[in-house]
Amino acid sequence: MSIFTPTNQIRLTNVAVVRTRRAGKRFEIACYRNKVMGWRSGAEKDIDEVLQTNTVFVNVSKGQVAKKEDLLKAFGTDDQTEICKTILTKGELQVSDKERHTQLEQMFRDIATIVAEKCVNPETKRPYTVILIERAMKDIHYSVKPNKSTKQQALEVIRQLKETMQIERAHMRLRLILPAKEGKKLKEKLKPLIKVIESEDFDEQLEIVCLIDPGCFREIDELIRCETKGKGSLEVLSLKDVEEGDEKFE
């Protein structure tokens, strides 16, 4: 879609329209298509990266700008940027059926990925695969909510899955045994995958006890096997429950 604003005749392309109705009138803003969900999930914080123009329209495609008196009546202010933020957060993103289906499929996959990264089977003390979590979400008929962030929905999915399967949100406590020769170098590669190093002992070999997110387990296991050519080892010591009241994912 291409539009012209009557004031400056700037052509806007790749437009995503977010619409809301207030005081009996329609209000629209023009955004970049790939930025709206980023703003709503908190990943994008710069409003200027989201909006194509800080103008409130009654019809974006026709370039019809909202009147100041209508904005004051509907929003209690004529501050265009603040009104844009309100519409961006609470309005309805206008997308085609095909786009909506693709978006929901991607969000479904993203939610399953977050759950797989943060959770374990408490009996086997091992993480679940993303495919298994997706299947479990389909079994409970989980319906993606496009206006809620994937992280918020992952918390809800975990709560629902607990009713049908063995799943707990937890950190895995591991003991890593690394050969002295590769130890220090390998530790630097492992650091980004480790949440907390609880203890470290260097004698003839480097022994690290640490906490990790379950989703990092396979990558750490593979890294140790490849880098040490089978001389290093990894042992799951226990699971450390994440407090139920901790309602946020990092």
C-alpha cells in the first residue's frame, strides 16, 4: 500500500495500519509492518522506529488526518505522539488473513521455544524438545493471543501444561569436568550459556558447578564433547526450581 499525507505529500510504503475507535470515530496510525509486535512485546522501545509518521489519521490509505477537536474529545489530549502510543498498544493491527495466519504460526513456535528453553521433565531432569512442546500445546488446544507477548503466553502455557504432563520451570545444576589444557579457553566459550557459577575448582582439571537454563543443555553438552574430544564430562546434579512468584522471563 502507498499513501500520501495531505500536508507534506510523503509517500509511505510497507505500511501497517493500527486502528482504534473512540468517541464514535475511527483513528489510525501508520507503522512499519515488522515493528508493531516488537513494540508490544517490549523488544522495541523507540517509538520513532515503529511509526512511519507521528500523525494520527482517520484514514491512513486516503491520507485523511484526524482533527484536533476530535483527538481532544476521544483521548483528552492533542499530543500526537502520546495518542500514537495509546493506539499502538491498544489498537487493532490491520492484516490480511494470510498474514494473520503466518503471524500466529510464528508466535506459536516462539512460545513453544521459550517453554522448551525454560522447562524440564522433573522425572528425567532433562529438557523437552520444541517439537514435543508444540505437540503438547496443540493437544490442550492452546490459542495464541496476538496482543500478548510471547513471554507472557509462555508462562500461561507452562501453567496449563502442568495439568496434563510432567513439566517444571527450573534451572539445571550441572557439574562440568574440563581437562586442564582446554579448561580456561572452554570456560570462556561456556560463560554466555551459564546463568550462575556456584563453585569452581582447578586442580589437575577444571571442575565447575553451575546453573543453566534447560534450553542450553544440549549446546553445552555438544561444546564440551567437541572441544575436549570426549575427555571432558557433564553431569546433571539436580534441578533448582524457579520460584512460582517469579512472573518474568529474562
